[in-house]
Amino acid sequence: MDRLSLRQLRYFSALARFLHFGRAAEACAISQPALSMQIKELEQSLGINLIERFGRQTRLTAFGERAVGAIDAILKAIDDLDSLARAAQGNLVGRFRLGMIPTIAPYLFPALIEKAHEDFPRLDILLREAVTAKLVEELEGGKIDAAIMALPIDDDLLASVTILRETFLLVRSKSQANAPIPAPETLKNMPLLLLDDGHCFRAQALSYCGIGANAGRHAFDAQSLSTLVRMAAAGQGVTLIPEMARDLETRGTDVIVQYLNDPQPERVIGMIWRKANPMAGQYLRFAEMVQKATMISRTSG
């Protein structure tokens, strides 16, 4: 096992997560043949197969299933050591794996990157976009360093800091421009277009309208805010979007965007990280930079 390398362990961890060579290679920023070769060399070093292929399907062997936990623990320990060394230097430099939920990433990330280049020029930010539950899981497992998402997060292992509050906006077809602003109880009985299950923004919208998460609904759901807005433009129903998405998602569409009546629905956006991470002090500085980036983004919009 002398030929084992950290690179091989990271590649196998990615393959175990995606169970797809193409997506794992893309996540690792290498070619698929190169990934396959590294996994094969890892198996040769261990003297046992980690994966099985059945046509286009990839799955872990029984040993591979057991090895994932051990390998992820090794990678997490190495990342913690790296964080400890960077904390001792007092600087936020090098790789920073940042998660964001899909209802934040497209609207905040460009401004964040621009501001980060000014404040942390030696920081290499790697974006990971996923729903809340997945980001929390990857944060606890050490696969990402921090995440920006809606608060609160009920997890004793994680620390959080608030970045901003933003309201939800009503989006509907221009043909409904003269219709009154609906109250929550009215929205409840309208064709309300929402994101699919798993998105926290869906749960927040349902909560505002007084609709239970498991209530039966007849409206179609979508994977993105962009699709919801275009469905609303076509007269398929009404939808809610976060304020930061307004300019990008509604520009050039036949919709009207309106504030709801008080008390307006809103969400709290924050940054979270593992409490045990020695970089906590630097992450607070990063969160302050994100706050500035949101202000720049709002001003430019």
C-alpha cells in the first residue's frame, strides 16, 4: 500500500458520491480516463476491487462500501490539519469549498467572487450548489468548508452567522396586473407554482400560505425559479421568488412583480460551518465580506 496517494483517495470519494465516472471526473476537474486509471491503481495498491460496473451502472463492492467511511475520515482529518495550519498563519488562503443553495447561488455568487478577489486575493473559491439537506451532510462530513443557505439550521455541530434578510415577491402574468394583491389565505387556493421537494424555499412559501408540506396540490412544480417565472408568464399560475432573484429571473418576461401585504414573508440567509473547524475566526471575516457583496449586488441591480 506504499503507492496510495491522497489524490486517489479524493477521486474514489467523489466516485462513491456520484456513482458515475463522468460526473465524478467533472467534479474532480480531470478527464474520465484519468479518473478510471487512478481508481484502478488504488485498487491494485489495496489488492481488492472497490467498484463494480454493470453496463453503464457503477456501484461499490462490499469492501468499497466499508472503505468509503474510512477514506472520508482520512480526507476529513487531512483537511482539518490543513485548516489548522492556515488558522495558525492567520490568513484565509488556498482552497475554500463553499456550498450554496440553488435559490442563492446564481444571484449572489458573481458579486461574491468579485469582492473576494479584492479582500482575499489568495483564496481559491470552489462552488458547490445543492439543496440544504445535502449541503449540511457534506459540511458535517468535511466535504465542504462552509455553506450559505437559509437559516435557522438546527444542528449542534454547526455554527452560523446571519448575512441578510430578504423578502419574497409575488410574480404573476401581466394580464393580472389589475388584480388585488392576494392575502396568504387567498394564495392558498390559487394555482401556486413552487420548487420541487427538497428546496427550503418551497417549504418557506408553503408556510407563508398556511399550506402543510404534505398537503395535496394540483399545480406542477419545477426545478428552478427561472421555470417558475416563465410558467407564471404563460398564465399557468402565480409564484413567489426571493428578492435577490428579481432582476435576473424576470428581465424580458411578461410578468409583474409585486410586494405582498404586511407582514411580508421573508427569509434569513446566513453562513454556516463546523464549530470544530479551527478556521472559524477567518470564516467570520469571510461572512462579513459576503454581507458587503450582497450590498453591492443590490446596488448594481
